[in-house]
Amino acid sequence: EIARGVALAIAERSRDMTSKFPSIVVQNT
């Protein structure tokens, strides 16, 4: 159960990062 919670947390973080990367790229350009 703990492993599942960690996996979900990582998935949420990865989603946040992917959503933030586009904005960062736009700012850099």
C-alpha cells in the first residue's frame, strides 16, 4: 500500500513537472 502511495505521488509530481516544462521553455525562448 505504501509503495502504491509513493508511486501515485511520483506520478502526480511528474505530471506537474511536465505541465511546468512548457511554460519554462516559453520563458527561456
